[in-house]
Amino acid sequence: MPLWLKVVLQILFFVFIFLVVYNQLKIHVLSKFHPNKWIILGLSVASFFIPTAITVYLNYNINGTVWQYVQSAVFIVLFLWFIDLKNGAINNTYSGRSSKKKNDVVIKPKAKPNRANKNQKK
């Protein structure tokens, strides 16, 4: 099997597995938290650059180890969570409440029975 085909199949496998895992994580875990989206973006950027800086500083190669996949997974989860928070997908879809229902509420005036009684007595 050529190397390029092996790499493409590996990427497709990880994308499929990760989309399934992220959707389940979004439904069961991430929808319960409501953090600031900019904090999540900052954590995402930090999880992207800090492991690289640590490997350069400590002169340690993480390529081909489990930590490479863990770092990638953390970055992808945080970045997709930021995108969902930015678009409002988590709050509206999985919290059980829809923002459309809030806008459909019509406030009707309350009937005032005392006013009707005063007009009849005169």
C-alpha cells in the first residue's frame, strides 16, 4: 500500500471517529457548560502552541507518540466548541429550550371586572 493512501485512510478514519465522539461529547457534556467563547478560543490557541513550545524547549520529540494525538484531540475539541458557541448551536439545540419559543409569547391584557361593575351601577 502506498504511503499517501495510508495517510489518507488514517486521516479519514480519525475524522469519522472524532466527529462521532465530538457530537456525543457536545450532547452529553459540553451543553451543560456555558463559558465565555473567548476563553475557549484562548485555551484552544494555547493547546495548539504550548506543546510545540515545550517540545522545542525540552528538546523532546512527541511525533508518533500518544501525546501527539492527545494534543490534537484537545485542540480540535476546544476549537469546535468555540465554533459552536460562536454560532449558538449548543445553547439552542441541546438545552431543551429554543429561542424561537421565547419570541412567540404574546402578552394579553388582563380583564378588569371592577370596571365593568362601575359602568352598570350608573
